[in-house]
Amino acid sequence: MRSTVLAAASALAALASPAHAAMEKIGDDGFVTRHTEVVAAEPMAVWAELIQPANWWNGAHSFSGDAENLTLEPRAGGCFCEMLPVSARRAQPGSVRHMEVVFVDPGAAMRLSGALGPLQSEAVDGVLTITMKQVDGGTRILFEYVVGGTMRFPVDQIGPAVDRVIGEQLSRLADKIGRSDSGSAPQAIELPPSVPAEAEAEEVAMEQAADEAAAAEAGFGADFLSDLDAEPAPPEELPPVNDGELGEFDTR
């Protein structure tokens, strides 16, 4: 969770290998990322490991540099916290609250609220929803992290970096428990298109149409520099998720 997460993004990509992942920008100040894995264990066995982050979280993404200092209280109001031990640079112990637990259903779901890593210094909030569902061959685990608010990081940079870090932690949890060898891959999770993204795409299309009309009126050679002035193409939108799939992740 150090501020070096952006610089380490390329290295993290090589470490993380979730079964399925999807990320989408939401407007100018937010993004959502989802990762899934299927492990060879019952949901309650997954739960028992999940609530022990010291066993699977990568200590490189902590303020102390050691996952042994991480704890998670599996109750509403509980803390995903980190102790900062006394060291050569720290005369007294410190502590960090990474996230607060807001929903607990043992063996089924946990939801935590908080801005992880470098996002902690920004006016944003994040919600991490973790679900466990029994499937053929074991349990499917979902990590979904939704971030929104005002931040000084460009979303196009911080979003993919956070996505890789979240994916890496789920991958490490799956490695710790043991992946399913049933051969049945989980369904890919597709994110619904966001309304702000659609509106932005329409605005870009209108501006492009206006530019083309102006170039046509100006006559031959007027669009010589149009490639330099043109707005970037809107990002490809992911297909919407049907109501059945979405209900699966809604633990309300």
C-alpha cells in the first residue's frame, strides 16, 4: 500500500494471475474492478483463511512492509488494521486503519469500506465486497472494489495499478487455499456500462461530427491537421450484466 504502487505496477502484473478480471473507469473520478478465483475448499474453509490476512496478503503492499502486522476483525465495525512496530525511525508503535468492516455473513460475504494504499491521502472512498459461493469443484471467490471521489491521481493510471494489486491479493489467497482442479472455469464477470461513460462518449461523438462539418465547409485541405486536434476515440464499453448475475453479488 505504499505510494510506490504506481511505479511497481508493471512488476505486480507479472505476479497476479486471477482467473477472471474486469475493470472500468466510472466518470472522471472513479473506477470499479472485479476479480474471481475458484478454490478447492468449502466456503467456511475459505472464510477461515480470508480473515487471516497475515497469511496471504503481500507485505510489500503495507506501510510496515510485513504482512504479519495485519489483522482483520470479522464483525460489523471491525478493523482491517496494521500495527507499525518500533524501529530505528519510529520510537513508538504506530497503527493504520486500512478499511472498516460494514457487513459480515460468515462463509458467504464480507464488505469493507475504505481507501487503500495511496488512495488514503485523497478525498475518495472505496468499497470492497468479497463473496464466496459454492460451485462444482469448490468455492468461487469474488473481490469487487469500487472507488469514487476526488483524487489527484489520473484515474487512467491509478485505476489499473489498484486493479493489479487487488488481483494479486486474491491470487495469493487462492494459492494459499489451493485452486480447484475440476476443470470448470468460472463465468467471466462483465461490468455494466456506466451512465457517465455513455454520456461522455455521446459528447465526443457530437464534437467529432461538428469538426467534420466545419472541415467540409472550409474546403480542400482544411482537415490537414484534424488528426492532431481530434478528440480520442471513446473506450469500448463492456456488455451489460443481466439481472440474474448482478443479484449474485448483491448481499443486501
